[in-house]
Amino acid sequence: MLKRISVITLLVFVLMLAVPAGAQGPGPQHSDPTWQASYWNNLELAGTPVLQRAEPDIFYEWWTNSPAPGIVNADNFSVRWTRYIDVTPGTYLFTVTADDGIRVWVDNDLILDQWYEHSVLTFNVEKYLGAGHHLLKVEYFEKGGVAIAKVQWQLKSQPPSTQWRGEYFNNITLGGTPVLVRNDAAINFDWGTGSPAPGVVNADRFSVRWTQTLNFTAAMYRFTLTVDDGARLWVNGHLLIDAWIDQAPRTYTGDIYLPAGPATVELQYYENTERAVVQLAWSGGATPPPPPPPPSAGTVIVDDRDSGFIKGGPIGGWRYENEGYNNTLTWTTNNYNANSNYNWGRWFPSLTARRYEVFVYIPHRFTTTGQARYWINHADGYTLRTVDQSAYSNQWVSLGTYRFRGTGDDYVSLADVTFEPTRSRLIAFDAVKWEPR
């Protein structure tokens, strides 16, 4: 589960971006607050879309009008919407209303197929969703007359969270429908060469997803994980341990600060062959250090909405929230490397010529990357500092002290290039601070 992002708490940012015909539209994000929509002036979703844009909801009553007058037909058009959502485990009720045809997929599973001309009809479909991300895809066509398309979903039932909810799969990818769902009192298993549930779950080549929401006091915590074979551990939306490989029993640790209150812990595990071991424990550490003293005279702060901050890359890749430093935050998903489609930002301060210590503000959410690569341009050249954003929460983090020229050439830059799997992490672009030293 991404860092405290859910279909309930995620603020919807409405970005209506029209893309010329033939352009490459933005793809779905993890998790995207908007749908990525492509429109065609035919009934088959064929050829090059005439319009691509982000849309906050699929809740349209176009009647006899066009979705985009002058671009999309009022009749004989089709649409495809895609979006990732992040959910708690449970059974979800999907309610779909359409005139004419409509199809709905969840994780490539076609849950509704009403691809024919019809008057206004409403369909209800139930689907169990495990914890984490799920890809939704909706396709629709309008032949003539009234055009209506609406898609909504809500949690119908949710299992109790007093124990670990274990979802067991007879594959190593957590794919499809679990063959067993049960509550486990603890994740402390050494099955040897046996099965977690003989006759139901394989002895080899199986996987498990455990989730639980726990209440923590504000403190640093150390999580200890022993596995054979692979595992991934998320704590409060942070990918704290990533050991998704075949291996003999090995122990990993990860430290994280957790604020007071509930936090979701999710452990994904797979067993390939031979011995199967998975054990998870944690201990509370010391309370976090007190906040730093007020900034000294001469301190310069450039926030992500200030004129000193500039950004580039695909417009559809940027997201904005009313939180973080000064209640503004810009974020995006990561790229593995610097391809032609990456996003970047630079903070330009107004300094006098002297030495400054540079700090970056790491907000509480939208910071799951472990490799945010900040470049500091100073009087003596360029310096790279890599920050594990997932290890901090509403904190200033020092990048070091440098001599600055006091000209327009001083800046700090950050790109979405983290060398982690593409679109697997969130990276925040918030405030940067220069304190005289």
C-alpha cells in the first residue's frame, strides 16, 4: 500500500489536458487520482485517438452532446479509461450505468461485458480485491441518441484486522484469486518442505500476502524479517525491505519513523522450492529528535509553488496536494533511468556569496522512493546527495554545507530518475532551504 494513499484519502486533482491527435498520452499512475482517457471517432477504439486527457471521474451524462465539442463526435464515438487504485482488502461493489455498450476490467479480469447497443441500464458486480494496487480499465461506445457512462465502486465488506489477514496463492506472483484466505495470529512460520495448508496450498511455488492495520506510538521502529525465499515489506506506505529473490534463510532489517496512530503493514512473500521460512518482528526505538530551532537570519527557502522553482517533463506526470511544507506539495512517480519521458525540478535561491547548509523538506506522504538524487550546484562544482525519502516524515534533511556564488547559477535539482523499477515509487518535490553557516 502506498504511503497512506487510499481511495478515501487521496485528494482529487482535476487536470484536464487535451493532447493533439497522434501524441502519446500519459499512462496510468500508482495510484492515480484521475482516469487516463482516450477518445476515438469510431465505435471500435481503432486507430489514433482524437483526444487524450486526464479526467477525475467516469460520471457522465452527455445526453445528445459531445464529450468534447469540435473534437469528439456526438454519436459514433468510443472511449477507453485506465486508472490504478490502491485499496484495503475486501469485497467491492462496482455500479456501472451506460447507454450504449460498456466493458469493465479489474487487473485484466473482465468483470462486466455489456458491449451492445442498449438504452440506459445499470449493472452491479461484486469483486474481491486484495490489499494494494489494482488496474481498472473501462471501455465504452456510443452509437446514437443518448450517451451516458458512469462507473463507481465501494467497499461492501471488510475482514476484521485484529490478526494478520493472509491471502495464499498457488503461484509465486500473488496472481489471480487466493486459494486460501485466513487470519494468522503472527507471521512466524518455518514450514520446512511442507505446505502452509496441506491439500489446499502447494508445498512449493506458492505466495502469500499478509496485511494488518496496527496502532503505533510516535517513535522510530526497527522491523526484522527472515525469509526463504523472497519477500517485500511495506510499512505505512513505505517499501521498507525489498528482497524479492530466491535465497536461503536470510535476515533483513529496516528502520522507520512512525507517527502516532494507525499504520498499515503489508508483507508479500513467495516460496519457490525446498525450505519455506517467513518471520516478521519489530521493536520500538527512541522517540524522534526535537524539531530544529527556528531558522537563523539570512535563511532562504524556495517552496514548490514559489517563482524560484521550475519544473519540466510531461505535464500529465505531475501531481499536486494541499500538504507538505507551507501546505503545498508536488510529486510524481519514478523512472528507472533518464529516458525521454522523465520529470525534473530545480530550486533557484536568491543568495549572497557565502557558505550555506542546504536542507530539503521531506513530507509525510508521496515519498516512497529510497533513492531521491539531489544535485547541488555551488561555487565549487556539482555535488550529488541521495536521500531515502521513505525514511523521513515532515522533516528537514541536510544535504551538506557548501560555498555559493550568490548569483543566478546556484540551485538544487531533482529528477524522477531513481534507478528503481519504473513507476514503483513516489518522489516528492517540496521545499529547499539554505541556512547561513
